[in-house]
Amino acid sequence: MDQAFYNEHFALIGESSYNYVVCYLAIVNWVGVIVPIDKELSDDEVAKQLRICDAAAVFCSDIQAQRMPAIQNECPDIQQVIKPHMLKQLIAAGQEILAKGEPIAFDPKVDAGKTCSIIFTSGTTGANKGVMLCHRNITAVLHSALSMFKLADTYFSVLPINHTVEMNLFILGSLYAGFTVCFNDGLKNIKENLKIFKPDMSMMVPMLVDHLHKNIWKEAQKSGQAAKLRIGILISNLLRKFGVDLRSKLFAPILDGLGGNLKLIFCGGAPLNPVLVKSFSDIGIDIYNGYGITECSPLVSSNCPLSQVPGSVGSVAPDCEVRISETSEDGTGEIQVKGDNVMLGYYKDEEATRKSFTEDGWFKTGDIGCLDKDGNVFITGRAKNLIISDNGKNVCSEELEECLMNQIFYLREVVVYATKDKIGHDRIIAADAFLDPQYIIETGLERARVLLKADVAKVNKHLAKFKRISLVNIRETEFDKTTTKKIKRNYQQA
């Protein structure tokens, strides 16, 4: 590539692939700053991010190349769009530079504290911001992850590769450790690809873990083996208490359906039901739930083989510190982080950067939680989703959502928020719910509405008065989500 592009910003948009990783590494390790763009964004959204990040060139897949002319029209500063067939020319040009012995080829200058990547936040609670990460940030989380886990030989990549958890922790981590990376080519193909690649480990969001769990039991029911599976789990768990582990043999048919080698699933991005952790452990697959945020590269904490605490997101990663600020009556407060994993700041947004740090240099995550006596992190909600009741009590929307999801079987998605009562005076807690479509067909919408109201009332009986839900609405469609399947919360708290 022309040396005029050195130290420029390069956008990267495409499907998970070998070429994607090659481009990423080439730019980060030598040429300039990489800016991964979410391929699921609209043309207008992509164009906006390209303008914000000052991209000089765009690497794209063949599929994404089809939309680039329209996007490029909105981005006059884009000097070049590089498509897959052009990579061979770039590689040949690079080999020519090597052959000539030009210094830049043999001695790339890597400044550990200089921006090497700009990652846009997912925008679940607001506008996307460009997070500036440096080499030190990325190597810090790699060191933490490899210190906490003994990873396995073959990694199965499922999540969007433009996200920090997928690229920084698992793609780069696997390559550093000398492991094989296999790319899934679509959510509908996960089961088939598990059988083809036979991976040892994967990173998934809770929704995917729940989907795998339901499929296991659905197939057991369909084949008439559900009762046998339950008995097998009871026997297996009893034997394990005496040091005898027969899970790989007892549950071979199930494990073979997942490729036969899957032993580790890392999970994050949303609350994970502890029941899922136990259910997969029962059949021989360990799930480690963790907590991360783009601004922290992203790893902050995780459960691991040395410390697995149900309901928590694990112990703090070795390369950072965590503190809880301004704790409330129940001991919760904002989670704040300090360490080599914390971002340099938001690109071209000094005001947002300033507001994101305390005066003594701690990053304010905006997440609410607490630490137990052993230093394990527990997440209770987002500061932006916190409901302040009329009597000044704090109510975490996510806490109530979890209660509803765990106790109402036909509930598929729910968002809890604050609003005004019918006359616009008192502040009340409301919930918008998306129900199982099959349940509505079988029950009828009006009957489902009555039953939902009654079931919410049952949940309310076990909640403090200031946490009780006063209004429930039924949605006809699912909530809009980010590409990592997080619900976009567009509610303005009353």
C-alpha cells in the first residue's frame, strides 16, 4: 500500500473470515489505526461512523463491497476501497518492500501507548462513541485472560468479529496461544458447524446458550429420552461427589451433537441464568460468565476454574482494579475500573471522555453492582436504567426483568422502566413484554393479557412495595437489538 497511508485510519467491514484477521493484524501491527465497523448497520449508520473516525480507506468483503458506492458518496474523505481480490496485489507489494530491505518493513515502530484501534460502542443506551484502544490495552486483557484460563486447542468463533470481546480476547488470544480458529457462517448453521469443526471452546451470549440448552431438552423429549437424561444426571452428579466422572460417556450422544469436544463456553454481554451454568456442567461443559465493556478492552472480571461463583461475573482480572463508588443501602454502587485495560478516551470527544472518568482517574462504567468479601463482582443493572422511586429508593430495571423472566414461563422478552400514572402525577414502574407467539395462539391475546397481569401480581407479592410493577403492556413484536443480541433500551425514564 502507498506509504502515504501510513498512520491513517482504516475501516474494516465484513464477515468473520481469514482475510478479515489478516487485514486487522497488518494494519494494527504496522500501517495505522484499525476501525472495525458493524456490518449489520444501515448504510447511513456506516457512513456516519466512517466520517466520525476519519477513515482514509475501507477494507471490505465481497458482500459488503456491493453497498460501498452509496456509502462512499457520503464520505468524500475515503480515498480507497479495498476488496478481497486486491489483497494479493497488496501482499505482492509488501513482499517487494521486504525484498528491497526497506527499513520500515523490518523495523515497524510500535508505540504501546498509541491508539491502534477505534471501536464503536454498541449503543444499547445511547449514541455510538468511538473508543480509542492502544497496544497496551489489548495486551493487558490478553495477559489477564491467559492468566485466568487454560484455553483449549480449537476455538469456534460465533459472535460478530468487530466486537472487542471476540477479536481482542478470543481471536487474538487463540492466535497468540497457537490455537486453531474456526468461523461460524451464520446463527442458523451453529449446530452443523459444531459437528464439522469439533471445537473445544466458544464464546457466546446468554441467548445462544439458552437456545442450545432448549434444543438439547427438546430433542430429548422428542426421542423419548428426557426421563433417562434426568436420571443419568442424578447418577452422574452422585458419582462425581466420590471423584468418579463419567459425563463424557453417559452423555456422549448429546456431546457428539455439539461436536464431541466442546468443554468450555465463555459467556457475557447480558445476565446469565445460573441454572444454565449448572445444566451444562451436569453434562460435562463448563460455562464461565464474565463482565466486560468496550472501554476496558473489554475484560474486567470473569469466573474461571479457580473461582466459579453462581450469579456473579467472577473475580477481577489480574491487570485491573475495581471499586464500588457511592454505595447505597444495599451495598451496591457504580462499578469503576482502573488499569492498563482502560481506554485512552473517546475519539474526538473530549467532553464525553472527561465525564467518563473520576477526578482521581477511575473509569466510570455506568454499571451498578457490588463486590463480595472474596472480591467477586456482581452486576445488578445499568446506571442509566436505574429507577428512582418517589420516596428516593433505587430500583434496578434488570433486577425486576430477571424476576419476571424466571417466574413467567411464556415471557420471551421484557423491559422495565419508569413512567407516569394515567393522570400524569405519580411515578410508577411499568413493563413492556413480548410473549411466546405460540402461547398467544393457544391462549388468545385477551386471555393472555389477563393471565400476564395475574402472574405479574404474583411476582409483586415477593417484591418490596417500592419495586412493584404497576403497569404491563404486551408487545406484538420483539424488541430491537444490537448485533450481539442486546435489547436496545430507548426508554426515557419518567
